[in-house]
Amino acid sequence: MPHDNLKNKSVNLYKFHEHILPSCPDCHGQVTLRPDLEPRRIQQIELKEVPLLREEHRSYAVWCPGCEKIHYMPFPDEVVKAGLFKERMTALVAYMKYVCHASFSTIRKFVRDVLGEEVSRGYLRKVLAKVTSSLNDPYEDVLFLENEINLWFKEILEREDWNKFIKTFAREKRKFIEELYKRLSGIKVKKNQIILALNDTKLDGKNPSEWTEDDLFNFAKKLREASKPILIVANKIDKEISRKNLQNLVQKYSDPIIPCSSLAEYMLRKYDEEKKLNYTPGSNNFKILNQEKLNSKELDILQNIKLKILDLYHETGVQKALNFAVFDISNQICVFPVSDVNNYTDNNNNVLPDAILVEKGTLLREFVREKIHTDLADHFMFGIDAITKKRLGENYELQHNDVIKIVTSK
């Protein structure tokens, strides 16, 4: 029979239930209570039938005959700011969202079905925004995220057979790297990234069987940084708290941070598609085409985008984030193959019909083979730079924004 099932016996107890044998269970003789000995205990907890305590603040009307007006006592500021949910309810909602990762629908159902209160998704968002603005440190969030991904990489490396793996393959460095490459194939890690991580952690000369836990974590961290770099995009930058968070984050975080408003970018692209304005992604301005098509609310939105985002940050940040991720982090360049070097068109007279991303350092013939067609590569003669009209050989290293015509013998 279990007893002493709670480590802490000094909690507040709502009720005691005493269980005392009336007689000896073996001989059925008379027994004497021994209060000097600790009783055995089992504790239970249960929700109250109505677990919420509902309070109502009332401000009564008073009449002033001097100014002939009705007046009401102002509610305390903390009551107005708190809203429907007080501290513990706010903490519960935040716990469900950020720790349990519950959806808004799940939280609403819990509050309705268990606590008996109907709340909207909008109100839950306001509650969580209040928690975030008062408690969140974006720098700590970034560190937490990076650490979690680094630990995930470490778990993928270790699995359940790490010791067996290193005993089998650790003797020969080349074999170890080859097998490690196979082991990490599911997360698209390249061999050169494994070698780079080994060099950066100074583990290239150390037998993996001698690696410590710190060695393994540091290797996983460097491997993640090499194969899965992180770009911080600071969204909702138009909010006052966001600007403060960005300033604090820039002071503490050394890697690039791009301020951004995805909602502003969405609105500008939407109005551009509806022919209400002209907007080019990445630009610092827009031109209203027909003001009569925009209502007063939409005009206010555009005014806020101009003042709070474009004037301050010179763009919404969305295109900048995409460009940085592709061209700086992923080390890509953009090449435009054409058929007509004078008009920059294909055979159907489409201007710059294709924009093809390739890795920096790609050679011309390699580009033709991998990105256009192997037959064209087999019959490759030369390329032509459509801008300078210069002839390009097969070993020409492609540059960003090259416009190129491919000439073949077939």
C-alpha cells in the first residue's frame, strides 16, 4: 500500500480524513492509538466545482446639484489595465500557450468547458501580448531558440548508438566523415560542412571516442551554424515595444538583424494587385494611383506604413530578408539566360523570362548542364554576355545579374 506520496507535507490542506483501525487486523484484539508515530499519508487534489472567483467593480452615479451633472468614481488604473483576467488567469493562459504550445482554440475550449467563461480569440491575443511586452526579452528568446536547435542537432548525432558508431568508424578520419555524412543525410549536411565544424572546434585531430559531452555539443553547434544558419527578422517593427526590443537586441546580438513588417508588405502588395497604387517590393515608397478607390481607413493604414516603417527603415524589410537569406547566407547569385542579346528575350519575345539561382563560383558550362539541359552542355561552344556582347568560355565564372546567351553546335 503506498504512503507518503507527496514530498512536501506542509502544503495547505483543505480537509483531513482519518483512518484508524478499531481492532488488530491479525488477532482482532484491542488496539491503542500511538500519536507519537508519524501516520502514513496519501494526499489527493481535486478541482472545485466552480474554480473561478468572479469579482465585479461597481462605480455608482452621484449627482452634483452645483454643476447639475452625473459623476462616476474612476476605476483604479490596475483594474482597467488588468481587464477580465487577473494575474493567475493571465499566467495560466500564458503557460498553456508558451509552455504547452496550445492553440487559441484549445485555450478557448479549456476556459469555456473547464472554467465556464466565454472569451474571444482577440481577447486571448491581448492577454498574451500583455505578458510578452512585460516579460519577454527578445535576446533571451533568440538564445533559447538557437540552443534548442543546437541540442536537436546533438540528439541527431548521438541517437541511441553513438558509442557503437564511434567504436566502429572512429579509427579512420576519412571513414568517420563519410559515415557521419550518411548519418546526417536526413538534414542535408554536406561533407565540407562536417570538415569545417571539425576544424572550428579543433576536434579534427582528436579521436571521437575521446570526445566529451562539451565537445559533442560544440561540434553540433558549429555544424548547425555551417549548415543551418539563422537570420533574425524582427517583425511588427511598427509597434512601440518592437522598436525598443530591436534597440536592445542590436546591442547584445552580433549577427545581422533585419527589422520588418510583413503586414505592411502584404497590404502594399495587395493594393498594388488591386491597381490602387504602384509598389515595388524592397522600395522605400509607393504611389497612389486612384485615391477614390481607397476608403479613409485604408488611407490611414498607408499613412502609418509611410511614417512608421518606410520613412524610418526605408523598406518593409521583407524583400531585404529574402535577399539576405538567398544571396548572403545561401551564397547564391542570379543569372538570366536569354536567346536575343539585344532585346534580352527568349524565343517567344518574353523579356528576361527566367531568373535562375546558382551558387557563387559556378562555371558557365556547369551552369548549362545543371540548370538548363545536359544536351546543350554536351554541344556547348561559348556564351555571350548580353550586356557587354563579349564572348565567354566554358570556364567563365558566372557573376550576379549576368544576362547570357548560350551558343551550341546543335
